[in-house]
Amino acid sequence: MELSVVEAGEGPTVVLVHGTPSSSFEFRHVVTMLAPDHRLLAPDHLGFGQSPKPVDGDYSLRAHQERFEAFLDAYDVHDAIFVLHDFGTAIALPSLLARPERCRGVVLLNTFLWPATGPMAWVMGFYGTALGQWLYRVFNLSVGILLPYGWGTRKPLTPELEARYQAPLATADARRSTAALPGELVGDTLRQLEPRAPELGELPLRAVWGMADALVGPAELERWERLVPGLQTRRLDDVGHFVAEEAPEEVAEAVRELTGRSLGDSEVREVG
């Protein structure tokens, strides 16, 4: 099924991969900053943003991985920088490792590549059940609770901005995608991916990390640093989970470090 993709600019390719409960919308400021001299591609996964939301869609992590692979083929992506947020790393990683020529570097934004543990594993396991998914959809737990809970203090989450995140997930049926992913946090797919995390260390790799994130915060960054020694990290004390929203300048700077493109005198135009 065809996905909605934001495409802008020309130059080195940058692929922006969102997680849940967001979409390519979270990267709009980064797109604006980089579009003068980069080619930006930001897909909406099935069930998110402007992509279709079929009631009978397959919203499993493996299905997202397969569709992402098809997207890369369709857009002839090679030698690209990948910006990965939240579930974005788990969705993109198999494609990056299977075809190394696709990737020239990676920027990690408050993301993970391992199953939940401890009490969180029990909670996510419950939300993986039919009853848990129903409750997740009906009460819109992703946007209604997790979005504000993970936000930092650098930039306020205004009612207008929260409404923009709510809009694509306005009905319980539209939330099937967000409801399916919590159960993946205790599934085999993530368990199989974590041992491959050190392979990312073979690529130019950066992390821009919101240290005020109550969802995927300092502990997860420390785990990345153990798995990938030498990871170059920029820590942002007042930024939460949605780094590209709260600190787009730092994200764009990390991308430019990997592409070698300084802004110079390029005109910055609003995109999207």
C-alpha cells in the first residue's frame, strides 16, 4: 500500500523516520532548514500521518519494516543520512544493514532497539492483548497521555500543536497503528534486533538526545553508548522525547556534520 511521503530539496539524501504517535509532521522544521541543499524524504508509516489507515491493515513491526524497504526501493535511496526517532530505528535497521550502500550515516533521536524490561514489560504486554489494544484506541493513550508526558521544557506543547498531532488519529479506528506498537515492545522482533545494534557503529553515527525525556531518556542513551562505543552524542538537558520538535537546529546541525554541507548563504524556505 502506497505511503504518504514528504519530499523536498535537492542534494545529499536525508531520510527522516518517525515513530509513534507522530508522523513526518514532527520533522517539518528540520525539512525547512535542510531543504536548501539536501534532498529530504520523510515517509508516514501505514496508519500514521497522511498515509492510509485501513481497519484491516498489518501494523506489526515486521510489516512496517517491509513497507519501509519497499519505500527505499521506490525512491532509489542510496548513500543517504538516516534520522531515526523512537520506533524509527527498529523499522529502518534491517534495510540499512541488508544494503549498506543505502546509508552513509545515522542520527539517533531518543530511540531504542531492545524490548521493555521490568514493570514496563508487564504494562506493554497488557497493551499487546486485544483488551489492551481496545483501551489504547478508545482512550487515545498515545497522543492523550504519552505525548505531553514525554515533552520537555524548551518549547511548550501548545493546545494548537497538540491538536495537530491529534488530527490524524481522531477516531478509534485511526488509532489501530498506535495501539499495535506497544505490544511490540515485548516481542521477538526487537529481541532479535538488539544484538545487531553494534553494527551501526561501523557507520558515521551521531545522537542528539533529549535528556528530559520521561519515556526514552538517559538510561536508554547509556545503553546505546555501551552497545556502540565512541557514539558522538549531543545532550540537551531541557529537551524531551520529540527532539526534532523542540530542537530542530541541533538535529539539522548533526545532519550537516555527516553530509559536510554548511548552510552558507542558502535561502531558507518554509516547507510543509
